[in-house]
Amino acid sequence: MNRIFTLLLTALLLNLTGCATYSHDDLTPVKQWPPVATSDAKPSLYLKVEGQHLFNGNPTGANLDQAKLAAFVLKEYQSSQQFERVTLEQQTSDIYATVQITNHERGSMVGAFITGFTLFVIPGKYDNTLTMETVFKDGQGKVLGRVEKEETTTTWMQLLLIFALPFNESLDNVLTQLARSSLEDAVQQGLLTAQ
């Protein structure tokens, strides 16, 4: 009977483990969306999106979902109303944009082991810095400019943090902020004008 009770208690505790993620709010909020166009002529844009995951500075085997990232960034570029056409299909365009999204994850493997071994009684913490670097080129391949933005989130894992789940910072929100902030800077720098 004690063995069944212990197993049920362990199962209950494992179900109560959770995590709380919050953003550091490094980015300046976008003032206006969509941004005001600097020109009436809207260029066409070919968008190439790449992603990578680093753990403590080293590439990992875990790949970001490239198709989902590309679709997400495409949606933000289309909603900016700065372009006549935005496509992920390689074709002749006025502007070529390469977006590199890197998830720099930092944490301790020993700390993660201790957290897991103690069934989340001892908390664990890791940081993710999402960096979005965008390089804009004209139709001839000449670099028009570069915009780099980053935002950091911290995640705590501990027993009973399941109650914090509804308040977690969504990765989609962070990516939206990065894409919009990058486009806002590109408009302010005049990188999106048709040549």
C-alpha cells in the first residue's frame, strides 16, 4: 500500500512541475505598426530565413523549424505593408533580405541534472537570447544595410511552477517583436526603397 501511495505521490509531483518564462524587454517597443512608408513606390522582396540553435556557444543537433520560422517572418513582412510582393520563392526582386535567427541558449547541464534528479524541488534556470540579423541587398547583390536585434528570455523550472504557465512569455511574441523592430529600423534607415 505504501508503495502505491509513493508512486501516486511521485506521479502527482511530476505533473505539478512547471516552468516560468519571462522576457527581459531589451527591445525598444515598436512605435507604430505598420510603419509609415518613406516612399510611394513599393519594392518587391525575396525573403530567405535561416535559423540555428546554440547551447553555451556551441551548435546543437536541435534544429529550429525552418519552415515555421520562414512562414512566421513572411507574415510579419507582409503585414508591414512596405512591399508590393514578399516571397520565399527565389525570384527576381528589387530587394533581397536574408534573415538569420539564432537561439543562444545558456544554462548548466549539471544544474539541469540536479533539477531533474530532485524531481524539480531544486529549481533550474536557463536563458535564451534570440538574435535576428537581417541583411538587405539590392537587385544586383550590393549590400544596402544590416539590422540586428536581440531579446533575452529567462526560464525557471521548479516544482509547483505549473501555476505560472498561463503567464509565460511566448516565443511567438518575441519573434514578432524582433521582426517588427527590425523592419522599423530598416524603414528609418531607408533600406526598403525601390531602386
